[in-house]
Amino acid sequence: MAISLEDDLVALNERYVLTQALIEATTALAEHCEPECILRKVCDALVGSTTHIRLAWMKLGELDASSLRPEYAVGPAQCLVSPAQPRRNAGLLPEGPLRQAIERWTPVVCSVGGEHSLETLHRRAQEYGLRAGLCLPIGRNDATQRGMIGLYADHADYFSLVGLEVFAALADVINASLEQAMLLQNLSHLATHDQLTQVLNRHGLDECMVRELSRSKRHNKPFGIILCDIDRFKLINDSLGHHQGDRVLKWVTERIQGILRKEDCFGRWGGEEFLCLLPESDRDKVEAIAERMRTTIYSSPIDTDNGPVTVSASFGYACYPQDGRDLNRLITSADAGLYHAKSSGRNRTVGAQELRHHVYAMGSMLDAALRDHRVRPAYQPIVDLNTGAIIGEEALARLILPDGDVIEAREFMEAASQLQLLHRIDSVVLLQAFQHCVAGVQKGGGGRKHFINISADLLRHRELVDTLLDTALIHCSPCAGLMAEAKPIIIEITERELVSDVQAARKLLTPFTDFGLRLALDDFGSGFSSYRYLADLPISFLRIDGQLCSRLHEPKVRAIVQGIQDTADELGVITLAEFVEAPQTETILKEIGVHWGQGYLYGRPRFPEQVLDSVACRVEI
């Protein structure tokens, strides 16, 4: 029934119906955070509330009166609107009123079939009973989220009769919902994106990988994971400054994004490390893309405030399902490739398949040894260079095979690192060393120092560290009155094992220092930031890098070691030289003033007698 101008009751009822639809829509809009979905729900609610609104359409985003493409249309006359053909819609909504609504950003009412209409479309509009139209701008004109709703009624005076205030109130509700949706989207963006590079962060990447693994399993499709790490990034930060380091991170991000496809997923995995997820990609494609990324980064220097700088990156990749059928195994496999790429010279691309045989074979051997309690510490003596007395020992991890053969740490530590087994090895060695220390104190050897090397992998397993120290406290309690104030256990840390942030390193080491253990900085002189750690961490001992000690006959190397010793003396830190294998080396170390020495000249690592008697004894954690 058409609305009569004299029928006020009909107009009043129409306002009531639309108001009810507005109230109901308010609840529905709160449930939808996608802006497009909000406008669709509004169109559905208006057409569903009254038979007099014959068509509603919506458009979100760029608005051009001459080439408008509605994104959604609903109602008996929806066939008159085509998202694919903008010119087809021109006669339905005259360009003049639409342009006015966009330019003035106010609602504009028009008659369907005006001078801008196409005659054929005008006839079709008449057939569907369309007499009046309303252009209703949505959002703020200067906002990123703005749009337009078009409404069409079956009476020429419908919108003036019902009253534009009803539709203005509707626009207010929509605008509030859009602002809420934008806020939620911004919060979601902050939670899943890296603020520096604006790509996905680790949380966002995790979500992306979970979805892709589920999809690939469902459709039996392959996919690949690429890990990228900027080479020597810590040196870039230290030499050029953090501002230039951030610039390099963004520059590498742009280079990688320029290579990836639209369907690929990319983000910052952490620090200077990035991760790429390549859906429906086999090994050859994944390797080709990783290699293209590597050459693109290396081929063109980045301009910095200090001039052009050539940047390189190392890549490791793994493919589903060959290298793993779960995300943890795939990431571990890609990380193993990345580790090998960096340790074998950097600026390389290495696939997990290149390492699988050796690493996984050693990993299986290690896993069995840990399970059967066949990972044991051997102890190498440490000597006071002034007196020649043994004043301590270092615990060195060893793997005992079922037949009694012993494998040294250097043969399995790389595999343990790649397969994330270091924290398990550290925990069993650390606890056994505590027990060995207690036994020594009770036998009257409380003056000896016990050095134990731990990895950053263990430090990051805070719950395991707390459990270990609680257990150690129980073991150490009988010795409370038998030892000096400082505990004889010294925790050794290596610069390359620690994070670049000294404050973060201090936080990771706090459980040990709070327990009363002292710290030793291992392989001092082998890295870029050793002096920074010496300055900012409570270091009591310095282990001078063994490679330097083996070259003390060279004047330059001797001068370097002398400088290290002078610094240690100024700071009151005890120095310990590694790889002392010849009397000549010992003589030079004494002349320099190094305090302690360790090496084959004084003894090889040995197991305690009880381990030699039976490798079947058990140590429980």
C-alpha cells in the first residue's frame, strides 16, 4: 500500500517500524566488528522492517559519484544494482544528488527518474515501484573508514514524510559501531603486528601457521617455512647505532615483501629474524624463493647516515610434510638449516633436508641417552698458575654409549642446539655437578671451585631453572656449615649464547645469582660485546678464549691477552686461560699475570670413580 500524504497514522506507524528496526539493529551491530558486515546488517534490517523500502545498497571505502560500485544490495529491486557495472547504476541514483552527498557529507533525498537517469533504467525502476532515493553518508568524511548507504522507497515523499531524523539517528548508530569496529581492529593489529616494521609479529605468525597447517592437512597440500636472520646485526647496531639498525630492519622487510606473493604470510619472528610461510609450495619453489630473497638483500647496499652498507642474511627452510608434520618440528627443522647457514659462513641458504641424516641421527642418540641417564659430566682440573695447586675443575658434558664408548660435547652440541635439547643436557649436567660438589665438600674439598657451562636455552626455561635450584638447595643443605660464604659453584656463560640486550641477560641470570652462585664469562675475546657484558653483569671470572691462548707466541695476540689481564686486574676479576697444552704457553701466561690455567698440560677430563664403576646409576630431576 502506498503512503498517502494525508494519512498521518500510516506515516507514524512507518516511523515506529523503522525505529524498532533501529533498536534491534543496535544490538546486532555490537556483535559484528567488521565494518562491511555492519553496513550489510543495516541494509538487511531496513529492508526487512518495511515493505515500502524496496532496495538498499552499501559501499565502504572510496566514493566516486561517476563510477560507484555498490558492494552489497538487498530488497525486491536488488537486480537493478550491479557491483560489476557502475554505469548501470547511474540512472537509479542520479549523479547530482550522489555527488552532493559526497561533497557536503549530508543526507540527500532525490526522485528516481530525474534528468540524469537512463530512460531504460527509469522504466525498470518504475516497474519495481521505486519513486524516491536517499543518499546516506556513513562515518566521517576525513576518516579512513567511510561509506554510503542508498535507500529506495515506493513513494515520492517517503523520506520527507517519515522524517530524516530517523535516518540521521540510524547514521549515528552506524558511526558509533564503525568507530568501535575500528578500535577493535586497531587493538587486534597491535596484538598481531610488529610496531617497527608493521608486518606480523610472532603471535600473528603463529595464528597464520596454525590455519595453514590445518588447511594443508585437510587438502593434502604442501607448504614451506623460511627463517631469515640478518648477518652480524649486533655489529650493525653497535657500530651504527640502534636508529640505523631499525632502518636496516625495515629495509630488509621491504626487500622480502617485494618478492613474496599475495597469499604468502610474512612477519618478524623476533629481533633480527623473520619468518615466511609459503602456502602450496613444494621444496623447489621454497628454495628458489629463499635464494631470491638472499641475493636481493645482498645485491644492493642500503644507504645509512654513515654511507652505503652491504647487508647479508642467512636462510633456513623446511617443508611440510617431508621435514615435519607439526609446526614445532617444522620450525625446529628450518631453524636447524638457519643455524648451519650461519655457522658455515653466513649469507647462505640451507634446507632442512641437507642436515636431516646427521642431526636427526645424533638427536635420536641424545634423546635415548637422556632417557637412559647416559649424559654425564667429566671433570677437567683447573690450576693456580702461581702455586701449581689444583683449585677447581670444569664439568664437561659427555654422552656414554650403551657399549661404554664416550662421545665428547663438541660432537653432539650442535645437533642438540638445532633440536632444542640443550636445556635438557644442561639440567642433568648441572644437577650431577651439584651432587659432585656436595660430595667433595663433605670429604673436605670445600675450597675447590666447580665451573659449569650453561646455555641460553636453559636460561629461557625459567620453570626448569627454578626446579633445578630448589633441588640443588636440598642437596646443598648438609654443606651449609662446611663451606665459605661464597658457594663453590660458578656458572659459565658465553657471549654468543646470550641475548644482545644486557638487561634481558641480567634478568635471565637472576635466579642463579640470587641463589648465591658467581658468574664466569666464557671464551672472552672471541666476540664483539664481551667488554659490555663485563661492564654490565656481575662477572667474577674471565675465561680467556682458548684460540687466543694457543697463539700467545704471536706478539699481537700476547698484547691482546695482556690487555685483557690488565682490565681484569683493574676490575678485581680472576682470569682463567684455556687450552694450556705446553710449558711454553704456561710460562707466557705467568709472565702476563693470568691467574689460573686449564688444559691437557694439567690433565684431561675424567669421570668420577662411581660413574666408571657403573654407567647404569640414576640421577633423577
